[in-house]
Amino acid sequence: AMLRRSRLPAFGGSLELPAGRLRLDATQPLAWLGDEPLELTHREWALLSLLVTNAGQVVGREDVLSAWKADPSDTSDNTNTSSNALEVYVHRLRRKLADSGLSIRNVRGLGYMLETTTP
């Protein structure tokens, strides 16, 4: 977890992908597709932030679930967050990123990977 956090900008700013259309604020749960803000829940933002930070690499399901449990801003009772709940959040993010040139790929048995799609 400390290695993942070390890749985040030290003093805020935003995370941008090479595709340039998706931007995330590293200090607040805010994201934009182009100039349009994305409506994201805290868990959706945490998942997207983790995927953007590790773009092109597989993020394990356990990594996402542990990131949700470590998020102090998430006030929901996440002690029994199931793997099925993760599937729901991934599905929601896929719909929100549908026209962005980005896709969340399921790597069977390992986790998820954010990658750019070719038009």
C-alpha cells in the first residue's frame, strides 16, 4: 500500500492519463472526462484512482478491497464488502467511461487493468 501511495503526487494536483481525456484530482474525489465532471461515489473514485495510478498494470481484487477499507472518508460499513460489490462498481465505472477511449479489462483470476482502446 505504501508503494502505491508513493506514486501519487505529493502535494495534490491532478492525475492525468496519456489519453488526456480523463483527469482526477488527487486531493478530492473529483474527476473529469474532457471538460465534463464525472459524478462518482467515494468508492468509484477510489477504484478509478487506483486504476489510473496503476494504468497498464493489473490491480488485484484484494488491493481494491483493502484500499476501500483504508479510506477514512468512506463512512459506509465496509467490513463485509463482497467481491460482488466490486463487480457492481466496475460495471458502473465502465458505463461512465464508455466514450472516453479507456476501458477496464478483467484479467481473469488476477484483477482489473485500465487500458486505452483504439478507435
